[in-house]
Amino acid sequence: MRMAMDLAQAAADAGEVPVGAVVVDETTGEVVSTGANGPVAAHDPTAHAEIVALRNAGASTGNYRLTGLTLYVTLEPCAMCAGAISHARIGRVVWAADDPKGGAVIHGPRLFEQPTCHWRPTTDSGLLAAESSERLRDFFRARRGGTVAANRR
């Protein structure tokens, strides 16, 4: 998760929402791929950190099925990313900060619990959650030009 946090910081430094993702083969401990949020720079609304990491993992492994791999991400996946995770057959997803507004795993549509979801990875959350949440809050606070109260004046 530490590597995902570093990728999130790199995304923030580039003006992107600070989310980073790492795909790991837990059997060998090998990092298979990484991804950082990049929709703005890529002009691609699908360039979320998870999607980038999944694409890179597919290219790295030569397979679109990523069964047995673990995805570490700094924010609870959204509906698009959760769908891609399911299609990729990722074995496990671990995220840092919950996303009550945009998350789709334990919030919102709870995609992996839907009867139409054909692959359900195991999930864990909370690893470095406070750090990830703080980074996200700081990023959006800076984009608003300070505090919400300051913007209301």
C-alpha cells in the first residue's frame, strides 16, 4: 500500500486526484503493475488508477484474467473500477480510504454483492486509511482555494 500511496502523491503533484494502485502477486511478492490517476492528462475518463494498473497487469502477464493477484488502491473503487476488477477476476482488493460518495464496493451499488456480478474478489479496507483520507482532503481543499468557509465569503 505504501507504493500505492506514493503513486497517489505523484498523481496529486500532476494535478490529478490522488489515487494510486498496485497489482501484486502475493505468492511471489512481485509487483506486477502500477497505476496512478490520470484522466485529466490522458483526456480519458477511464484512466482511473485501478484501470491503469489492470491494463498494465494484463500487458505484463499476457492475460486479461488476473486471477490470484491482489490490487492495492488508496481509495475504495468506483462502479467503473469495481466492474473492471470483476471482469479481470482479481483475487483480492485492498483499499485504504472508504468513499461513501463514489465508492461501489461497500458503499453505493455494492457491486460485488449484486446477483449479476459473476466474480467477487475478497476485499479488505482501512490499510493507511487516515493518510489516504488526509491526502484527498488536502488535495480538494487546495483546489477550492482553502477552506469551504473561505469560499462562501
